[in-house]
Amino acid sequence: MRTAVIISKAILTTLATWLTLTLLIALPALLPPRWEYYLISPASVALYLLAMLTAPPLVCWRFRNWIRTVPGDNRHPNA
């Protein structure tokens, strides 16, 4: 059960990161069309795709204490 909770927290963290990145790339669509080309250029799309690959491990590393803590489990009291 402990492993399932840890894996589900890691998956939840990854999905939340991807959702945040998707919202950030979609926000320029609300701006006037002449600005969209500069904000959504080929370079920014490449950086976005790179962020989709690198951000989830970084966020999981940042929240590793939360991911590793399981409610009701006394193995790691101050994890």
C-alpha cells in the first residue's frame, strides 16, 4: 500500500506539472494574433518540449519529502 501511495503521488505531481506547462503554452492564444508568432515561435516550442521532459523529474525531486510521506505511516515521522 505504501508503494502505491508513493507512485500515485509521483504520477499526480507529473500530471500537475504537465498541466501547468500546457496552460502556460496556451496563454498566448488570448493575446492579439500579431503577438502570437513572437511568443509561440519555433524556439519557444522547442523549449516547451524540453521542459515537458525535464520539469517533471525536477518537480518530483523538489517535492520528494511530500511524495515519500504516507499518511498514517510512522516509518518516516520527519521525512
